[in-house]
Amino acid sequence: MMADAYIDLLAFQDREGDLDLICSQEDWPIVLNVFGEAGIGKTRLLKSVQHRLESGNRDTLVMYIDLENSEGNPNLAIDNILHEITNGLPERIDATWQNPEQVAGVLVSELSRLARTQKKKIMLLFDTTEQLQTEMKFWTWLEVNLVGPLVLDGGIRQVFAGRTAAPWRRIEVRRKLQTLCLKKLPYRINLRGLAISLLTARGMEWDEPKLENILVDLIETYGFGHPRLSIALGEKIISDWNTRTLAQYLEEKSNYEKEICQKVIEKFIAENFLKNVPEPWKTFLWWLCPLEEHFDLIFVKEYLNKVLRDEVKNHPEHFYIQGLFELRIIYSVLQKDPAGEYFNGVIGEVMRRCFRVLRPADYAQACQQIAATYADMIKNYLADDVDESAGKNELVIKYEGYSKGATV
């Protein structure tokens, strides 16, 4: 069984509702933003939509368009979209095109004709939209020349999948817009199915039944409900059991968990969560990951100045403002709500566990300095003579919690 099949086993026992929503004939969304962190199952969901709609249904036309190869270039992305739609049409279009706008106009007319006269159910699936998240000229062009006209026609469905929601602005698009946020999966039962499937694929049997429980516990502990990471962990652990017995595992448990973090999780973080994140923000994020709640610009500056003084000195305020913006919008590592910034999805949980296992002294120092930063904020409350405020009491609770973490 290949990795894709494991993802199906893990994810789509719990993603069937999402699949039904997108494929529903009665309540089909006109424009749908699907978003979620790296490896959470966005591409698999879109591919499953395509497979379900195309299977034995000649009246359905589905086009899958991946923007990953556009390299963040708006013009290249537009060309790729027009090329993919043109190639996906059932009939060749004979015309001389002078510019992308004219091409888009012809394609909108042809798609509308197919939906109206041939009763075709048409869906356009756009993947990896985060590549162009901040290129507003691209999104404006798309709204004016393709998405907007198709929305007004009403017969063509469009799905856009990325790490953050596509930034639509035009009112005709926003009126027909629905969103679907993919989150981690609550799937301990699925993990047991994954363990059995991994074993079966390798033609292995457990010499000792307890090993199955250990496998499931390790994947649950270090995978945090993330489908792709859970599969990578399962494959690593299964391959190692060829040379380990239960007694050996129990004897080497601490060292083995460090090995998992080094060979699987740290690599996964670098290749998925922190891919393209530049320094010094890559280093900053490792030191910020012990934070289990929201943080703001002031907190980030004060805390990092305590743990990474040389790395943060001489950086002006706009460096942090722009850095947090890019981490949220371009790299999709952070999210934001009224309470402040926080780690997106399971990214913070996975990094925090890895940081604590591989760098316990740094983790303790981080907790100590987070507590010290909260202590400074408490002093500010005292200086303002509002020491009985709910805000001050909340800071005290956080200070005490991280002070305990510094001693672990």
C-alpha cells in the first residue's frame, strides 16, 4: 500500500462530510475557499472530488489546475490557468487570441454554453493558491476576467484550495462565497487501522501484541492528528521494529523518541511548515513555539530580546510588523484573531514537542524568559495602579505556568 492509500485510510474516514459538501448536486457552492496548513489534506480532497464527480458521469466536466508551478508569478499563473482550461474543454476552440483577457472571455463563453446547452455540470478546482496569496493584481484579474463572470453565469462551480483563504474583494464573488477550513483529525481509531495496514503492507506480524498499542501511542503523541506526518511516523516506526523487541524499546524509549524527532519530525517541519521561511524568522519561530497562546508584537520583541539578543538587535519595529504579516499570509505558519497571533493548526504543537525533546535546555530557557516577559508586563500593570484587574490576574496565571515549565 502506497502513501496515498494511507492518506485515504486516515483522512477520508473523517473527510466524507467535506467531500459530500463539495460534490452535492443540490447545495453546490458557487465559489468555495478551502484552506488549511501544509499536509492537512487539501490536495487529496480536491483529487477525491474530481474522482467522485468524474466516475461514471459523462455529464460532469471537472478541471484540476495546480498553481504550484507558477512560482508566485501572476502572469505565469494566468497563462497556466487559461492553458489548462483550454486543454480541458471537450471541443477544440478555433480562434486567434491577442491577449489573456480575450482568451478568458472566449473560455467563459464556452464554459457557459456547455453548462447551458449541453447541461454539463462543470467544476474548476484550483490548488496551491498560497503561491500567489499577496499578488492582488492576480486576484483582481481573476475576479474581473474569469471568476466574476462565471459567478454571474451561475452554472459553473469554482473551488480554490490553499494554506490561507483566497482574498476575494468583488461583491458579486463574495456574495456567492463559502469557506471550508480543514483541521486536524480526531482519529485514534483510524490510527489503529493505519498500524494494521502498515504491517500488512510489509507482510509483518507482531510478535508481541503490546507493540501495536505502542505504535498507535507514538503516532498519536508526535503526529497530533496531522495525516501526512502521522504516516511518516508510522512508516519510520514500523521499519525499525524489524530490529527491536518490546523489551529493547522500553529500555531505549527516551533515546528512540529523540531519534523520531530528529529523523522524521524535524525534517517534516523543515520541508513543510517552515519551507521558504527565511532567517532570522526560522530561528525566531523555534523559540516562539513554546508559547501555547496568542502573542502580540510587543511581546515578541520583548521576549526575543531576552533569548536572542544578538539576533534581534537593531531591527526596527516595521521588521517585526512585516515579518509577522508574511508568516501569516505568505508562509501560513501563523493565524490571527482579535486576541493576537498564534500558530496555525498543529504547527505549534508539533514544533513545541520536537523542541522540548531535542533541546530540553533551550526549551527550559524559553519558558523561563517567557515567564520573565510576563513578569515585566505584570510590573507595568502595577505601575499603572490596576493590579486588581482581570488582565493582571491572567498574566499572573501565565507567569506561574511558564515558571513551572522552566523547571521541567
